[in-house]
Amino acid sequence: MSSVAEKLQRKSQRQVATKQVRLKLVYIDFWSAVKFSFLIAVSLGIVLVVAVVLIWVVLNSTGIFGDLDSILKDILGDPTFSVTTSVSLTQVALFAIVIAVLNVVVGTALGAIASMLYNFSVRITGGLLVGFTNN
């Protein structure tokens, strides 16, 4: 009597015939491309905002803004000048959010345009030939 483990081992030792399939991509659904590009743009926007805030926090905690303040005070001759008042965390985060929203709009539009251009170019080129295998 053979165990389940032996049966599984014999099953995994069988040679599986590899089968190649050649498919042609002749259409990209417009709304699928729009939804996909929107989700990618939103995720990149979130990454942008988080990265900008983290960079600001690191620069502030290392004292770079203080050094920059002293250099610019000497250059400008204004003892009341401060970089942190004009580049505060809220202003930087708000600017990053505005840029992220613009990137979402532009990225979604570019995804829609790319899918339309591909669908139009398929009429001329016949599509993209893609090969698959079951290995």
C-alpha cells in the first residue's frame, strides 16, 4: 500500500508535455485600460506624497533647513529670513497632493489615449503576436 506522499511524488515526476500557444493581441478594452491606468496613477500619487513628506521630515530632523537659513541670512542680509516659514510641512504636503492629483488626471488620460492609439494601430499592423507556454 503506497502513501499519499509517494503518489504525489510519482505524479510530480511525470513529464508534462509543453504546449506553445501563439496568440495575437488585437484589442484593448478602453474602460479596462482607463481603470488600470487610474489605479496605477493613484498608487504613484500616494507614493509621491509619502516620499515628499518623508524627505521633508528627514531634511528637517538633520538640521539642513537651519544651515540653509544661516547661509541665506548671510547672503540676503535679512536677519528675519527663514526657509521653514516659506517651506513648511503643510505647504510641501499640500503642493505634493496637488501634483499627485494632476498626475492622476494626466496618467489616466494617457492610459486612455494609449489604448485608443493601440486599437487604431491594430488595423494597420494586425496586432501584437504573443507566445505562451505552459511550463
